[in-house]
Amino acid sequence: MARFFNTNAFRLAALYFALFAGSVLALFAFFYLSTAGFIETQIEQTVGAEIRGLQEQYEQLGAAGLVALVRERSLNERVDNMIYVMTDPFLHEIAGNLSAWPRTITPVKSGWITFPFDVHTRNGTVVHTALGTQLIVGGDRLLVARDLRDATVFRQHVLSTIAWAALISLALGIIGGLLMTRQMLRRVESVANTTRHIIHGDLAQRIPLTGSGDEFDQLGTNLNAMLDQIERLMAGMRQVADNIAHDLRTPLSRLRSRLEVTLLERPNTTRYAEVLTETIAEADQLLGTFNALLSIAEAEAGSRRDTATVVDLAEIARNVAELYEPVADDKGLTLTIGTPDSLPVRGDRHLLSQAIANLLDNALKYTPSGSVSLSVSRDDGTARIEVVDTGPGIPPDRRDVVFDRFVRLEGSRSTPGNGLGLSLVRAVAILHGGNVRLADNAPGLKAIFSLPAVQAETPRASDARPAA
């Protein structure tokens, strides 16, 4: 219970309950005062109208006529609880239904008084209170009042009703506040329990949703999406660790074995030079793998986003293509380049060059014969780089997987490479606000790299030229 009362949900519910209780009490108080004031106003209007009527009768009939009228109205039971008493200047009773002029008179406001009087019943004498006003007529005194018993009873009934209504409203407010607090705590506890399981290593746990679409469901949906992403990243890290162990352990073991065998052999300067050359080549491959990993991490972290400038994507593509023309010639492939004169984009020249180079390198590496083409174009404000080859292609169900780190479709891994090229391409595309995807070329594969261009006019395309 102590934890329950110390929660923010309870404090929030208590605050709303206080506002609700204050509003209810203020409303009931206004209703009571308005009702009581209305009753007193009605009594004053009734008594005022009666005394004005008696004054008019006095002016028409004189003192004798007024006395007769007062006696007539005072006969038998009082009508509408009206009280009449008329006395001479010495307070001797002349007429009325009150035995004597009241001894205790309390002024309440200008011209109005209240006084107690006795009412005789079968059970004894009861003291009532009356509200009235007095009039001087020819030296005589006339008091007209009305019994406040009915008004008092009605006021007490209203007050009792309001009190019960207030208690019921407050009780319902307390119950509603506790239920609301408990409901909020139940939703929060479900989140806390889920995170507790996740902290202890159960990454498959997800926050339960009620399907109501409320704020907690929206929060749970976002947290579940975040947990899905974290689980994917953790799985990716495990996969990366396994791939690193496979891709780096083998060359390191081979490098160590080569050096160990060389030390056991008869000293030979020529042999030492060959081993050192091979060792340097192995070390360069390892450094290339680590540099690729660092480039991917740097691109994914967005550390170069602030240094982006306007560069010419067409020029970058042409420069990269020129570097790979000899590779295409060596394999007997035709490398075709199609670019506009200029296509400005905002980005990092080095990373864009790496991305285009990786796409070209993959296309040339996995195309045994035929051609590879590199084209740059603009489409509705988007700069597009397309690398198309005539190789075996990639199955549709594997086209997303190949962008993960160290993923290579070759089980034997006989083709040179470390499986990081497309991972870097995707990271560079995301860094520049674009995307990369793979499509069919029938036969072959088409890689489409897109990113925002910086100007609206369509550049003039130059004729495609064969590189070899």
C-alpha cells in the first residue's frame, strides 16, 4: 500500500479527485444558497404584498375597517402560515392571531425582522421563527409576518439531500480514482515486468497490448518495435561475431602457420622475402576487413553528416568506372558507362565513391561473361545510380539478406572478399537519406542506389560509351 500511495498514478488520481470534490462541493453550495435565497425572497414578496394591501385598505376604510380586516384574516387557522398582530401605541392587542406583540425582535435587514413565537400542539408548545415587517397606522402598530417553519424544513431537506449527494459523489470519486490508479498501475507493471525479463536476458518478451489504441498501447507498440530492432541487432551482432571468427581466424591461422614453418626451415633470404610478401598481403586483407567495418560503423553513426558538401555524382561515377575499366578488360567483360554532364547531390565524396566502387566490384566479380553497365540519372528530384550485370543474379528471398555484414552467398567463400561491400553501400545510402535495392535484370542483377538531388532541372544525358 505504501508503494501504491507513492506512485505518480495515485498522485494524479488524487489531484483529479481533489478538483472533482471541490467542483462538486462548490456546485452544491451554490445550489443550496440559491435555493435558500429564493425561498426567503418568496416569503419577503408575499409578506410585502400583504402589508401593502392592508395599507391600501386602511387608506380606503380607515382604522375600523383595517381592524375588521385583520380580525377576518386572523380567524381560525392562519392562512399560508401568515401572522397578524395589531396593537395600540401601548402595545395592547387590538386584533390578530398572535396573543401579544413579540418580546424579542431581531432586525435582519432594512425594514425586516425575525422573532420567535409559541405554537401550541397536542404534544406541547413548540417555538417557531417568523419573518415579517411592521407598519404604523394612525398611531396603532401593525405587524405582518410569516412562519418560517416550512421554509426551514425545506431548507433542511435540501441540505440533507445535498449532503447525501455530496457523500455519494465523493465516495464514487474515491472508488473511481482508486480503480483508475489501479488500472494505470497494472499497465505500468506490465511494462515493468516485461523490461525485467528482458534485463535478465529474455529478449523474446514483448509488452502486452489491449487493442484499445490508447496511449499505453501506442507506447507499447513503439517499445515492441524498438525491442524487435534490438533483437535483430543482437542477432546481427552474434552473426557478425561468428563471421568474424570464421573470416579472420582462418587468415590469422594461415599467417601464423606460414611464419612458423618458415622459421623451422633452413635460413634462406629469398624464401624469407616471399613469406614476408605473402604475410603483408594477408595483413592487408585483414586491415581491409577492419577498415570496411569502421567505414560501415562510421556511416551508420552519421559522423560525416555534418561535413557533407555539394558534389557531382556523375563525375564521381565516371572516376570510379575508369578505375575498374582494366578489371573489366582482364575478365573480358564490357563495361558501359552512361552519365549526365553533371548531377549535383549533397554528400560525402569518399563514401559515395566507396559505395559505387563496391557495387561495380560485386558486378564484375560475379559476372563470368557478358557486360556490366553503370548509369547515373535523375528522376523526380532523386539521383539514381544503376549497376546492371549479366551474371547469375541473386534469388529474391536473399536480396535483403546480402546487405547484412559478412553475408556471402558462396558457401565455399572461394571468391575474394569479406562480405562487407553491400553492407557499406546500404549504410552510405541511409546516411545520405536514400536507399539501395536489388532487382532482376533477366538475366543478371540490377542494383539501384538512390539519394536526393539538390536541383530540379534535368541534366542532359551523354551518350553511353563502351569502356572496352
